[in-house]
Amino acid sequence: MGTGRNLRAVIAVILPVMVLTGMESVAVFAADVKIAKEHASEMVKHAKEMVSHGKAGHLDVLSEHAEGMINYAKTTLENLPEDNPHAKQAAEHINTAIAEAEEAQEHGNAGHADVAMQHAEAALKHAQEAQSHVKGL
């Protein structure tokens, strides 16, 4: 019982101090990293599906997954912390993955299967590399 009371007393003192000094943003930061990790995972899933459907000749579905990958990539970027070396490296790969997915989508929509696949595979490679950096956050 004594430990529970002590913990409550510590929280009662520390929490107001955190709020007054602006440290409540620590909780928000943790939630942002969690979102970044979840969305990076979804980004890679869509990139894999993009490649898989491209190999099967389903260029319309390749384009759909490119769009999904791009959307998850953008929300991953929005949730990366600032001033973190892993976040910076992840952002570089995410931006490249987005550019490659956009090219894959454009060529897929135009019926250029070989070129679409080259860009889809490059997008997957960069998405996976970005995810490895996001996991390090």
C-alpha cells in the first residue's frame, strides 16, 4: 500500500511541473512515433502489393497500391520527430519512395508495365529502408 501512495504523491508533484514547463509534449511525441511506425508498416505493405500486382500484370491495382503507399508515406513523414538522425534518414528514403511510387503510378496508368515495375521496385526498396530507420526511433 505504501508504494502506491508514494507513486501517487510523486505523480501529483511531477505532473503539474511537467505541464507548467511544457514537458507534456513528451506524451504527444511518443504517440507521434507510434503513428509513424504504424504508418511506415502500412507503407511497406502497400509497396509490396504494388510490386506483386505489377508482376502479375495488374497495372490498375499497382496504381491503387501506389496511391495507398503514398498516403501512408506522407502521414509517416508528418509524424516523424524533428532533430533525430533516424527520422532524417527515414524522411530521405520516404521522399524517394513517394517519387518512385508516383512514377510507378503514372507509368502503370499509361500501360508501361516494365517502367512501372522498375519504379515500383525502387519505391519498395526505399520504403523498406525508411521503415528500418523508423523502427530505430
